Amino acid sequence: HAVKSDKVDAPLIQELPMAMECELISYDEKTCAMFGKIVNVCADESVLTDGKIDPRKLKPITYDPVNHDYYALGEVVGKAFSDGKKLR
């Protein structure tokens, strides 16, 4: 079921466990690059751990536009801002 967003001119799908509401900042017609600003994030309690979105509970998917495939997010493969420092 779709409901009107209070933040942006787009619907929210009630059955989805999370939604990011964005505003378009710019669009380059030559490269089709879009830049936006996240103005609100909604998440159901079922995907939260200690008040934060838990990817293991959310089970997000991503789209590969080159091969037209969907992929499920998997396991943790590293720690941002620390793993790279070990390579110095």
C-alpha cells in the first residue's frame, strides 16, 4: 500500500521495512548522473538493533544495471577506516 510522504513528492510503500526519502539536487543529461540529498529515513522496528538499522535484519538487495541482476547483501568483509590503515 502506498501512502503520501510528508517530506518529498513521492509515495512510500508501507510494506517495505525501510525507506530513504530523497530530493534531487542535480541531474546531468549527458552522463545520466543524479545527485540527491537524503531528507528522511524511515525504518520498521523489526530491522533495528539498538536503534540502528541492522543489515542482517534488513536483508537489502542491490541492482546491477549492467547485467540487469539483483544481488543480496552478504557478510561483513571488512571495517571501514581501519582495515586500509593496516596496509600502510
